[in-house]
Amino acid sequence: MSKQIAVRLPDELVEFVDRAVESGSAGSRASVVRQALERERRRAAAENDAAILARSGPDPELAGLADYAARVPSEAL
């Protein structure tokens, strides 16, 4: 389900959005805004996760996994 909303943006942001659509890197103005909001939601979730980790300290079980992942080439994962 989706809802249509009105958003007021400064001219320079609208120009940025329109260039993204004109260049073909985005299908519509709405898709540019949606992608930006989804990216912000993921960033906020990661920030929250980092704060939780900072409060709780390192997890010995995950430390071994992190060490392993750091040594293995990403294409092998």
C-alpha cells in the first residue's frame, strides 16, 4: 500500500531530482525520494544498532565470526 503526499523542497533539490530522472538513473521523482528515505531509514537503523553494541560491549561469539569474515574475500561469502 502506498500514500500520496505533498512535499515542499528547495529548488536545488528539485533540480537534483529532475536531473536523476532525466539521466535515467531514476524512473520518477517519487522513486528518487523513496530511495533517499529508504537509505535514511537504513542509516538510522545502523546508527541504532551501533549504539546498542556500544552499550552492550563486544560479543565473544560474534568476534570470531567477524575475524573470519575479515579474512575471507567478499566474493567467497
